[in-house]
Amino acid sequence: MKRLFDLMLALCAAVVLALPVAMVVVAVRLTSPGPALYWSDRVGRNNKIFKMPKFRSMRVGTPAVATHLLANPKAHLTPIGSFLRKSSLDELPQLWSILLGDMSFVGPRPALFNQHDLIALRTRYGVHELLPGLTGWAQINGRDELPIPDKVQLDVEYLRRQSLWFDIRILWLTFVKVIRRDGITH
């Protein structure tokens, strides 16, 4: 049921968002050299690595680490990078990953391939068996501000509580947070 929900919602979103996506592609290309998309190696279900697309908000050559690990993250942002992140428009290409089945709309956010501490904790608690999500329970309960153990505990709570109605609640709360720009640091 969850896969069917993801497919139907992703197809509808792709149609509705086609024009905004095209506009973001043009804006990224006009404001900084390099491709519009950044393909990041991420950890998926059962710790399998997959390529996750995002609109490029950082300059070409930025190290592939979590943003909070960069000495001066703002120095790496493209001219529209901060706007893309604050509006969450940089996440729109992940609809592709949802259509492919590498991601779901709701689940734990996919870890970077080199976030070994996060991957190990998720594996210990069985969270690695879930498809990663565009948004998740941890996302709406702290996002970037959460320490890794707290984030994993929220992922575990999602693992235990997951249902279609819980997913719908998380999607609604995500929408509210994006509109309010809550919990977005860059």
C-alpha cells in the first residue's frame, strides 16, 4: 500500500511541479557554473548505496560531508543555494528516487555514505530495513538541530508506529514546517 501511495503521489507531484522544477534548473544554471543536479551517494534500505539527486545548492568541488561538518558552510553556497535550502526546493529531484523505489515520501532521511556513526546506530536498531524518506519523523522534530542519537530514536519510533495515517500526518507537518521555514539552518 505504501509503495502505491508513493507512486501516485510522486506522479501527481511531478505533474504539478514540472514548471517550478524547470524554473529551478534554469536558475541554478544561470547563477553558478556546473550542473543543475548534484548526485549524492546515500545509504538506502539495508544499507545499500544509491545515487540521490538534489538541486545543487553548493559550489562544484565542495567536500561530500554533512553541511554541519564544513568549516564555513555559507562560503560553499551558490548565489541561490541558501534560498533553495530554506525553501526545500533543493529536495524536489528526489521525486525521481521515489519513482525508482530507492526512497519513499516518509522514512528516515538517507544518510551520506560517510556518516558511519548514523549508519551504525540505525543498523543496531533495525532502522536500516526502512526505505529512506524525503521527510521523516526526525525531520519534523528537529531536523538539523538533532544530535545523531536523538535522530535515531525518532527513526526507531517511526519504525514502530509506521502506518499510512502516520505518514500522512508527517507529510502534513512537513508542509507546515516548510511554509514556516522551521528547523532550517542554511
